Amino acid sequence: MLREGPGKYAGDKYDEEKVKAELDKLPDNMTTDEAYNHLVALLAEDYKPEVKALDELDPTIRTDRETPGSVNAPEEGKLPKRVNVEILLDASGSMAGRVSGGVKMDLAKDAIRNFVSKMPKGAQVALRVYGHKGSNQQKDKALSCKSTEVVYPLDAYDKSSFQKSLDKFRPTGWTPLAAAIEQAKDDLSGETGGNVENIIYVVSDGIETCGGDPVKAAKELHDSEIQAIVNIIGFDVDNAGQRALKKVAEAGGGKYTTVNTGEDLRKHLEQEYDRLRNEWTIWGLDSASDAREIWGEKIDILNEASYGIQDKYLREHERMVEAKDYLEKKGKLQDERALHDKIWNRRNLLYDYRYERHDKLRNLLWDSKDKEIERVKEKAGDMEKKYEQ
């Protein structure tokens, strides 16, 4: 029934007078099957578009919103996103000074260690130090100003290896900030393209003291194909130093922040995780909204097809009953009651099909929506916990 037809006068083609003219041509004393087949040929509706829509309706609901700060499955023809974080740590002699909480270098190392240990999945980290050789005496200035070294090359975070890299140096010399920023470009060489995000954090307690131009270096790095964002964290820096370092951050497309204690530094770095945690919260809410929107779109398709079938079989039934009555009036039927029952049986079968198909798909869509909302809620919750301090 769903795949037969359409009849000659189905749908908008229906014309009562023309149908009666066709019925007048039919022979007298028709059997129930003969009369029914003629009615189908004339009046059966075309259910194929609605059936096709139901057949093609995938009840699966799956959102694909990009996740915050992590590697995602790539779109077709695109590479996965990579997040690279490089920390440039000032190891000049002044970092041996004390602030509330302890020695600045020790506090910086602790804060950095805690920060990188919670890097988002798929992220790579690098650590470069500068000013860690010679001394802050004039006689050692040339040596110290050349001392900038990557102690943890760009790679996934490994707790043991990263700890060893932190143990390789102590604060001793001058502050070749510009040179460190310039060489960060080498550390990130090849990390280019729209699928790559490069972020640099400079932790320093003072300005450039080696004659370099960190503003120029930051701008060149930011404007290069690497497109790194250079953030500066000023650790116990005086007002003049803050103004100078702020210019470096602005040139690097990043932000400048002042911290005065080890606790301030730790909290500032952890704010990155507050940001990511908030982004995961928003991701969860938005993904759940996406799931509801997808569900709504598919429910609309289901309802349009399902109620389209209902409208058609009700219209078809009414026309067939009228045609049956006309044939009975003309004396063309052997058994009017049997034809009546056959027409009603057709209506009931179409009703059952429509109801069962609609009910099954509706339940699948509801279950799929609820499961997807639960999935993204659980994933967002897990990631929020990961970034809790």
C-alpha cells in the first residue's frame, strides 16, 4: 500500500465529477477485489515521499562542537589542532632574591611545574631559560647575555624529564630577554598553520639588561608565520619595569600581568585553568543546546512525514468510502459490506504503520538526545574537575 500508486486522481488531482465518470465506466456486479483494485488505481495516495523521509531519518544525535584547548578530530581534509605552550623563564641573578613565600626562582619553578602538569591533552610544552650562566657582575655580562637555552624541547609533558630540566639551572646572570624571545622562534619552527596555536609565557622579574630590543623581538615573533602570542608575567617588578614589560606583551599580541609573591604567580598561572574550566562549562552547555537543536530538527522531519501519511490516508479513506457508496448506488457491487471492510482495513493498516513508525523513531530520538546530553555533560564535568585547583 505504501509503495503502490499514486492513483490517477490522488492528492490535488482529485476531481469528484471525473472520478464518478470513471466509476460509471466500470462493469456491473464486480467482486470485492475487482472494485477495490479500481479504487486503488483511481484514489490511492502517494506515500513514497514520506516513507523515504522516514527511511532516511537517522535517529542518532551526536554533537561535534570543538572542545576547548585540546586536540580535536580534524575536519575532512584538515589537520588536527595542535596547542604549543613555551615558557621563557628569567634566570638572572635577581631571581635569587626573596619575596613573600620564599626565593623567587624556587617559587617560579614550583608554579611552572604545577602549570605544565595540567596541560590539556594533546598540548606540547617547551621550557627555555635565559641569563643562567656567568654572573651578574660586569665581567661576566658578555657570557651571561649569550646564555639562553631550551632545557625542555617542545614535546608532550613528561613529569620526570620536565623536573630534570628545572634542576639544570639556577639564577645567576643578566637578562637577555630579547634574545630568548628571538630564539623561541627556533623552538617553534615548523609549528605553523591554521591548525596550530602557539602561546608563550615569559616569567621575569626585570627588564632587558643586555641591550636587546624585546619589543621588536616580540612583534616579529607574533607577526611571523608562527603567530605566537607572547604573554608577560612580571614577577616583583618595579613601576618602570612594568611599563617596559607591558610594551613587550602588547607587541607580542599578549597580556601583561604583575605578580608580587609566589602565591600570586601560582594563582595567575592557575587562572589559565580557570579559563579552560569555564570554557568547558560553556562547551557542555552549548553542546547540550546543539543536541536539543539537532533533536528538534529531526523531530520536525519525523512529524512532517508522519502527519503527512496521516493526512493522506484520512483523505484517501474518505474518498474511497464516497466512491464505494457511489458504486453501491449504481448497483455495481456484489458485496458492498465486504468492500466497506476492505477499505477500513486499509485505513487501519496505514494507521498502525504510521503510529508504530512514529512512536519508534520518536523514542529513539528522545533516547539519543538524552544520551548525548549526558555524554557531553559528563565530559565537561570530567574536564572541569581536571582544571580544578
